[in-house]
Amino acid sequence: MLRRLSRGGAEAASCADPNALWFDLEHPSEAEEAEVEAALGIDVPTPAERGAFEESARFYEEGEALYLTATLLGRRDEGMFVSGPVTFILAQGKLVTVRQVRPRAFEIGAGRASARVGSAQTGADVLFALLEGAAERLADLLAEATASANAISQRVFAEDRDPDLRSILRELGRAGALGAIAHDSLSSIQRLLTYARIAKGKHGLDDKRLAALGRDVGELERISEAMQPRLAYLQDATLGLINAAQTNVLKALSLATIAFIPPTLVASIFGMNLDAITWFDKTVGPKAVFLLLLLTPLALFAIAKWRKWF
């Protein structure tokens, strides 16, 4: 799909419209790529080229165009942990974006990023609006993950109730996965901004805005890094509680074993056909059997209590 947006956020009629500032290619067809390439004289990178991790494939200049690629989060209706590469191409004062995911900052019509896009006068302004919107979205997700970690911490360490440890592990897994993806996205944006500051002169990029956005992204990156050890600690604590619960179960089973094995042994002995043990046939025989059946587990329980096995 190809969107052509002009100044003010309105839809442009064609790529040849002189007021068009932003060409957004989402899952583009070959015809849509060719239309943009012909209008701006650029080469739209392939999905394999956009997905590369090396610096030379993500950040470079080709002719008069600047190519920058960052990993951004998609919308939640695509999946909780969807992310993918988004390529930004600045050429002739216009911006081209090529993507497979749908970040919220790219939605035009509502929100802070949309308002900034509507007031943009150059392709560089649109680039700043999209990157600032992506950073704000990541900040919101990190704040949500932090609040979730606080709530989980209270549930794990509460003394007056028995938490559902399985559900807590799932929540920790979701928060950890989201934090890891957010960190990857912030790291890629930081790399993009570092390269953009080197190439800012030829493409109308404001150094002050780049520096301010870099500081914000760097702080968010530190927050996401600090969150990972905390989530790991909560996971270790949850697993420790699960192990303690399993130990209690095994202890109960051990006590049941102590209770029933000795009487089984005594019953087996007295059930044997031993004619030489004549007192089995006397009146005191059954009483002795039941007394042994009672005393043997009690003696073992007393030994276990003395050894502090429970």
C-alpha cells in the first residue's frame, strides 16, 4: 500500500505533486515501488536489505538520498511482540518510509505524532515527527511494563495470600519479552540518530532536535536495561516459591510413605505361613500385631521430628 501525504497531512494526488512530503510504503508492490523510485530517483531497498543488521546496510548515502533503518514496534493487534525494520529515505526534501509493520506513530488522523506530521514543512520534519512518536510509544510501553513489574512484585512477596505462580511466570515472560524488544528498538533508533548527526548537513536535519531526541532515547534505553535485572530477580523469586511448594508436596508424600510402609512390612511378616512361630496362634498374637502396626510409624514420625525433617 502506498500513501502520499502533502503538507498539512492531506492525501496527495500523485508522487509528482510538488507539495507531497511523505511517501509511505507498507507491504509495497513492485508497481508502487517503481512509482516512488521514478518520482524521486531512488532505489527502494528489498526486505532482505532492510532486515540486515550491519551498519553499512542500515545507514548509508546513495546519490543525494540518505537511507536510515530502525527496528520499530508494530501495533498490538498485529501481535503482542511484533517488531520489524522500517527504512527512512530522505531525498529531494521528501521522506519515503518502507515497512512491513504498523507502528502507531504512522497512523495519521489522531495523536501527537499525527499533529507533528500535519505541521511538517519538509521531509526531515516528518522524519522527526515519526521518530519522536516512536520514542513516545516506547516510553509508554516501558511505563506500562514498570507498573506491571510493581504489581507482580506485590503479588509475589505478599504474606497474606497464596499467589497463582504460573500466571505470574507468564506475566513476567510477557513483560520480559516486551522489554527486550523495546530495548532493541531503542538501540536501533540511537544508532540511527548517531549516523544522522554525521550526515545532517546535506539533508536538512536539525542538530539540536537530533541531540534532544538522542538524550531522550538514551534515557529510555537505560530504563529498559535497568528493568531486565529486576524482572530476572522476580522470575528467580517466583521459581524459588514454586520449588518451595514442590518441596512441601514431596515432604507430605514422604510422610505418607513413612506412615504406610512399616505397617505394610509388619502385615507382610505376620501374613507369612511360619509354623515355627507358634505364638501367632495364641490370644496375644493379634494384639501384638496391631500394637506393632501402631508403634512403628509413631516411632519413625518421632525420629523424623527429632531430625527436623519437617
